[in-house]
Amino acid sequence: MSDRQRRLAEFLGANGWKWSDSSPLADDASFRRYRRLSDGQRRAVLMDAPPPMEDIRPFARVARHLRTLGLSAPAVLAEDDTLGALLLEDLGDDTFTRLLEAGADETTLYALAVDVLVHLHRQTTRAGVPEWLEPYDDDRLIEEAVLLTDWYLPEIFGAPTPDAAREAYVAAWISVFPIIRAAPPTLVLRDFHVDNLMRLDGRTGIAACGLLDFQDALAGSPAYDLMSLVEDARRDIGDALKTAMVDRYLAAFPDLDRDRFTSAFTVLAAQRHAKVIGIFTRLCRRDGKSGYLRHIPRVWRLLEQSLRHPALGAVAGWFDTYVPAESRGVPQCRPAAE
């Protein structure tokens, strides 16, 4: 047993659980690891998030806030900030992804997810965005967008992105970001998609939707999480379903200007897709996780669809100049350790 495993075992023991009665759960794209704990009929989940790469405090804070709003984030049963360990309520195995693969009704699950966003955004409208949430501002949006120029393009072209091209890329994005400020900010979970949503037995209404992976929450556009749901980097979603879910959301907020909301949605979609292409490349090159590369063709299709919107003319022009269609492929990167 490693020193970290020993310390985690001590944490579990101090909170009424045994390390030996645990089994690994699937990892994600971060440095976090998860173990399912069992003791008779009791179940819990250990989040192993070693600092300084990870910080458990944002997850715990957002989880507690979501629960005060009547949403089904996992209860925090115990925590150790220094160790980077959280003991969490076990929400089970029924992610929307697994249910959809097993033949569950797509419209029903997506409608439940949209209703969660409606509830969350209504609560934010009434009570305001928590003051401890950091803003999803231009600096953060640019920090994400340049993952494409800093990770993907060097793999495609075999050389670092020239400074002039990178500066033009940043300038193009900055020119369109005012569009996303059309509506008051809300709590943005940021990774709101079927992999991070769960169907919970024994709960009804919006409480039947379990929420995962929200530690990066910020205060930003109400269009963001809806976009993340219906323009999923990992799953194809039909146009009819996408339209129906956007309509369902907008019907709940009749005072929202549909055209302005759609423009904000599209700008955020393009920014997210550019970011994700960079992230998936980085996961291969830096972290040795090449499996994400298979999603890049889908993400490029989504990005190109967004770039056709008139609001994104400056960004589309940059891509046409610096990343022509024939260069928009899957990078042949190898993990850095090879």
C-alpha cells in the first residue's frame, strides 16, 4: 500500500468505512479517482483528488449549494481538504449515457435535464448568483479557447503556432464575446451533459436527475449549460431533439430575447468546441489518454456548424485563414512519455 493509499484508508476508517471494502470506479479526464465503498446495504463514494493538481473545496461548496436549491448533487459525508479526499453519497450507476445505450427514451431524459436547468436558472433569477462564484469572463474564455492554438495546431502542423496567428485568434474571439452578455448571469455548471447526469430511482421531478462534475462552476451565460447538453462532444444528437430542448427551455423564460439568446448560444458553442478540440489533443499528448481523439471529427462538425452563424464572422475568417478545411483532422499525436 502506498503512502497515499494508507492516508486515504485512515481517512475512511475515521469516518466509518474500510479501504478494503472498496472497488475502483471509472476515472475521468482529470487527476481525480473514484472508489465505491460498500458495507452491507450501505454505499458511498470516495473522491481521491490529490493536491495540488486538484482541489476538493469547490466541489463540496457547489454540491452543498445545489442541494439547498432542491437539486440532487451528492451529499458530502466527510472531507479532508489537505489530503484531497471527499466521502460522497453514492448516486448509483444509471448515468444518462448508460440508460441511452440501453434504449431509454431520449426525449424524456433530455427533457428532465432541461427542467433541471430551468429550475436552477429560476432560482438564480430570484436569489442572484452566489457572490463566491467567479465570473466566466473574457480572460477565462480566452484561456480555454487558446487550447486549440497551443495544443491542437502544433500537432497538426508540426510546429508551434506563430505569435501573429495566435494574437489574431485572440482578437477575433474578444470581438464576439460581448454577444454572450445579453442575459444576466446564472450559475454555470460547465460540464452539463449526459455523462454527468444520472437517473435516480425513488425520486421524482427534477430531484430524479443526479448531478456530477460541477466543481468548475462559474457565473456566466444561461445559454452555456443548455448548449453543453445539446451539442455534446461525445454523442450525436439529432436536430429535432436539439430544437425541441431549446424550445422547452425558452418557453420557461418568455422574457428572453430568442435571437439574442441564440447568438449567445452559438458563440459559446464555438468557443467550447474549439476548447474541447484542444483539450482532447492535450489529453493524448500530455496525459497519454488517446481515446478522446475519436471524438474530434464530431467536435469539428459542431464547430463548423457554429461558425456559419453571422455573429461569428471574425472567428470564422480566422479559421478559414489559418486552419483550412483540409487541416481539420485528427492529430496523429503520441503521448509525451513515448
